[in-house]
Amino acid sequence: MATPQAGGNQLDVTLSALADPTRRAILAQLASGERTVTELAEPFEMTMPAVTKHIKVLEKAGLVERSREAQKRPCRLRAAPLKAVSDWVEDYRQSWEESLDRLGHYLQDLQSAGKGDGRGRKKPRRK
């Protein structure tokens, strides 16, 4: 499993950027191709400066980059920081799966020993 310090600062910035649902929605839009800030703002009921702030947070995290094409400043997704998040989560997923596998084996052992299926229990006495 990765150490807590391994890339922690960038990982913290990326996870912080992903914590906001508006920013995740912006990334979802960009996943299908580049968009202008105006296009990104369309689905949201917020001011253009508020959307711009969200985009700046995503830029700081390295998730979005903007270029200049004449008067337009299209935004595009940069997926590299998402790979780092995916790798970090993968370490934990493996740990969770190993724990579930151990639980599954334990339950199988209980069943094969006649426990857990009702066999081997004493019936209550009738008076």
C-alpha cells in the first residue's frame, strides 16, 4: 500500500478539487470534449465568476487546462491527476477485497463445520 506521504500534497489538492459536486459536473462535461467557460456554465444556476472560480480550482489541481484560440479560451480535461487518485484508491480496493475474501472463507468454514446453518443447535425443550 502507498505510504501517506507519497505524492500526498498533489493528491490532497486533487481530492479537494473533486470534493465539490459542481467541479465534478464540470469534469464530466469536459470528459466528452473541450468546452468554453460559457458552455460549462450553462447547466448551473450561478454567476459566471462563480463558475470561473470552480475552473480555477480545477486548474490548480491540474485537472483542467485552458488554451487561447482567438477570442475563445476553451477548457479541456487533463486526466493525469485522476490516474494518481485511481492508483491511491486501488490500494484500498485490494485491501477491502482481501478482507471480504477472508470473511467469505471464514463463513464457508463455519458452514462446512455445520455451524451457521441451524445444524448442531439444541432444540428448545417443550414443557
